[in-house]
Amino acid sequence: MVCFLRYWRVAAVGFLLAGMGIPGFGAEPRTVQLDGVAAYVDDEAITIGDVRETMEPLIAKLRQVYHGADLETQLQKAYPKALDDLIERRLILKAFAKTGQAIPDRVIERRINEMVYERFENDRTVLLDALRREQLSYDEWRNQIREHIIITSMRKMILDQKVVISPAAIREVYDSHPDLYRIPGQIHLDLIRINAGANETEKPVRRELAEKTRRRAVEGADFAVLARQVSEDGKADQGGDWGWMTPDELRVELAAAVRNLPVGTVTPLIEVGSDFYVLKVLERRETTVVPFSEAQVDIERELRRKESARQYAAWIERQKRDFNVRIVEAEAK
């Protein structure tokens, strides 16, 4: 429920900071400053507590995956990203305020009604109970909803600025990255694997079984039936059918044996490590290239996405200069 009630609520409690500002995760114990200012956006402070609260869901996930020094490294990477996100939000809110616009009350109420319906059983009593548990007033929460609407709409407006991608730029991407639009050839394989045995006494017997199986396959016996009878491969129950794959997906020795093998042909007996293999090529798909007419839509979409992201990043950098963003480095004592 917390994620529904809080967007970037300021934490009121201090906490110990280690490394890049994460509590309790230092490579060596040391005394550092308690909760303080992490950054200023104009004269508005973003506290270490703000950053810490933003990171809480991520910290919980990281603790499930990483431990010790690895966890410390991940947390050190996460702290500046969380701080950047908070700075970005403050900048968007300030840029919106500078326009002199306002979000109509009806827009906020409509969003609140949607949330009450979707997340609080369409019952405002349930919402108010949840707010009390979070020690958050209704007005505070309503203001968070308003800010969230502002940030969402401003980001969309900035990202939706007109981006012009020329046909020449699209063609240049296509021509300069041919491997991206090449579909490698594939083969449809049946495979039989027979283990060579636990010792040198067993090996001749197992080889004879493998050679006999191959002879039967060459003479026209149903390969799938043979695979079900003798193969010790994981696909034996499926008749040894490995489906479509590129030769590069196979072991080197097997790939070499089937690379130029005609459809319907069985390979010689192949010994690799402690196993004997017999393969049959069922079908082939030749290497093809996606035509420009099919690729250009995806290329344009990706170029447009990258250019929108670039313009958005440039807009944020301008706001940082306009609103005098200052990062406060934490100092060990």
C-alpha cells in the first residue's frame, strides 16, 4: 500500500550513512554525518532522508540478491541515481510553476476517484485508514497526487516535442549495420546421443551400438523411432527433434558436421568427449536479409526514441543551470 500512498514523501528520521550515503553498508566501520542535505534546487533542500526513502524498495530487492561487498557496490551505484531522480522531479515542478499554470481541481479529483476505485475498494474509508497507518494527511497525499500529475504531463510534453527523423538518417542506419538486419540460416535437426561408457571395456560395445544405429538410419529406418529407442539425449522422447537452430548454437564438432550436409542426410558417427552423436538434417532455411521497406519503421521508431531522450536530457541540464542545482557531498568525520 505504501507505493500507492507515497511518491517522494520526505523522511523525517535520520540514519547513518556509509560509502555513498546508504545506512549500514560500509566496507569498513566509520563514523559519518547523520541525515542532512544531499542537494539544493535553488533554495529548496533535498535531504539524505528523501533519497533514503526513495531507495527503500530498491534496497529491499538488492538485499535479496547481493551481500557484503557486492551489496555495497550496488548501493553506491543506486544512491546518485536516486538523488538524480529527486532533482529531476523538483526541476519539473519548478519549471511548471514558472509557467504560471495550475492543475484544475477536477483533474486531481478525477485521478483520486480512479485510485479509490482501483486500489481502495472504491471506499474512501479504506483510503483514510491507509493514510492514517502511513501517518500521512489527506491534504499531503492529495498534493502528492497533484505533483505526480504535473510530472507525468510535463515529461510527456517534453518527450513529445516534435522530433524530425530524415529518410537519409534511417537509410544510413540500415546501410551501416547490415548484421542487425541479417537473419542467419537455420537447420532443423534430429539428434541421437549415445554415451561412450564408463570405461575402456564398455566403449567398444557402445561404439558398435552407435554405428549400428547410424547404419539403420542411413538405410531408411525412422530416425525418430531410433532416437526414442537408444538416444540418451534430453530430446529422446521427442524423437531426437531439436527443432530449428543456427549451426553456431551447436558444439563446434557437430556444427562442422552439419554445416554443408544436404537435407535428409545422416552424418558420419561423431565422437565428442564421452559421447557418440548421429545427426540428421531435416530442413534448411537460408540466410536472409530483412528488406529496408520492412526495417525502416523500427529504425525510425528507435531513432525517434533516442532523439526524444537526448532532447529531454538537454532540457533537464538547462533547468539545472536555471535553478542552480548544487550537490552536497557527504563528508566522513
